[in-house]
Amino acid sequence: MVQIPFLSLKRVNEIIEPEINEAVKDVIDSGWYIMGEACQKFEKNMASDLSKESGFVIGCNSGTDAICLALKVAEIKPDDEVITVANTAIPTVSAIVSVGAVPVFVEIDANTWVMDVQQVSEAITPRTKAIVPVHLYGNMVDVSALKKLLLNLGREDITIIEDCAQAQGAALQGKQAGTIGDFGAYSFYPSKNIGAMGDGGAIFTKSAIAYQQLKMYHNYGQKDRYNALVAGGVNSRLDEIQAAILDVKLKYMHNWNRYKYKLMKKYRELLQDLPIKFQAITAGCEPAWHLCVISLDKSYNRDDVQVKLLNHGLQTLIHYPNPVHLQKAFKKYCQYSLPVTESLTKTILSLPFNYVMQEEELEQVAQIIRKCL
């Protein structure tokens, strides 16, 4: 019987339930449910939160579409190559394939578990048109180093689309995730750093031109009603109720992230002497932990450990057990192995971790883990 669930979304949302109810009621009473004032307000507030300089946010219906739309605006064409990693959620890669592009997988760093920037240069070809670095679990890829690499190679034409689905609020040398490259793609899946009560996503860009294009692409390609200026537009709009909920959560996000940073530190202290490894933080990064993931020593069978923990009442998950390049749908895009990626995905385990978790609960989790290892 599960005594400690991995996550209770009901409990996470209860702490601000009155504000959420009020925000939702305001939208219902307004009678305007798509592309209205609530979405405009949230987009403006999120843009201001991300960058005190210039910047624009456009809401869309998912983090997947956030990447797709950014790729469209970047004019990624069929058979163009897009570099990314394989230890990510399927949507990162399905978004690339959905525009007809070819995903090219590079290896990750064995300690930070994110894209090994130095390996990117070997993957670049004349067909390379974009790179999607994935900020994993709340830690960031060194996008500044990636931009410097492209500059040194004379390939500043390559578009950088940061996958920030798990790292909203993280920063690298003072700049928030999603604001260093050309686009930032965000997910508001219910469990994210700010989660909708449904699905949703958003894109950040500093380019006013790209912003105007995104506004058209996410709304059938229309500049205004019944007047399409771009082909390939889709219906990918963040609805008013979700935007209102997200706007409530946005003002709490950084405090929640700071609290989770404290919890992560506690986990590391309590489990430091066990045969496990935590994700190293990229130099210059202030992580915004979305998940607490450990890597078990190779002497353990991860699946057996997970069952043993569950028998003691502790539910854990795996993010992600199957690297994308080995999955049937995408295997044709990768004819070589990624040993670091493949090794890591066999040993990782995600522990209960959220901003309503109490330290006493965390200590209970640690005790169960100690008992089972």
C-alpha cells in the first residue's frame, strides 16, 4: 500500500485554492474564454518575470507545441537537422520530427546529465539548422558556452531553442532559462514548476518580429480574424482559464523554487553516504529543481529497488527509463550508441519532491531508502 505517493496534485493546488477559484470565476463571468484579457495578462507578467530587458511571451496549448512553433518560426524545413539529447521526454523529439526535421542526438555530461556542449561541434553539418538544449530536472545546459561555440565555428545562423519544460525559474549567470538562446519553450503540464489544471505551454523570444510570427502561427496563421498571412498555422492557443490559474501561480513560483532548493539540499545531506549519485549543477547555474533524481550504483538492479521501496510504502518514478534514440519511433535517426546516456537511464530513480512537501516527510522518505539499500 502506498503511504508516500510520488505526487498529489490536489494537495499541491490546495494551498492557493481560494485564489485559483476566484481567478477561474472571473474568467467564467467574463464570458470570454480564448485569447482574452487573462491570457494577455499572463503573457505580459511572464515576459516581465523572465527578462527585465525586452522580451515577449506567447501562450500555446502545450510544451510540445512551444517547440514546434519555435521551429516553424525559425523556418526549419524537412530534412534540416536539429541537434538535441536522448535522455529527455518524447515530446522534445516528436516536436522536431513533426516539422519534418531530422533529430541528431549528442551525448550528455556524465555529471550534470545535460547536453555535453563540447560534443555539439562534432555533430554539426551543413544541414544543421537548430539546436534544442534540454534543461533537465531543473538544471541548465550552459547555453552561453553553446552560443560561444557556434560563434567560433562561424555558425551563428543555427537557432537555439531552449527546452525549459523542467526548469522555469532557473538561471545561468543571472539570466533565466529560456532567455539566452533565440527561443525558450515552456510546459505547464500540471506537475511542472508552474502547472496548469490541464495542459498548456508558452514561448519566449526577444525578437518582436518572431513574436508577431508566433502570434500568427499559433492561431491558424491569421494576422487578424479570417485573414491568414502564413501557411502552416495551427490551433494552439492557451485558454483563458488555464492562463488565469497560471498567473496566480507565477507570483509564487520563485518562492516555491527556493523552498524546493532547500528540500534538495536536505535530501543530499541525508543520503550522502549511500551508494547513489545526485545530479551535479552546471557551473554558474542557479537550478530550479523540478524533480529530485538519484542514480543508483550499478551494483543495484533499479527495478528491484523500486519494487522494494514500493513494498515499504514509497512510490517512485523514472524520468526517463528509455532513451529516445533507442525507441522504435526514433531509432532510425540514430545508428550509433550513446553510452553515457544509456548507462544513466538504467540507474535513475525520481523521489517524491514538491513545494508542499514537509521536511518530516522527506526524512521519512530518506529512512525508507536507507532501509532498502
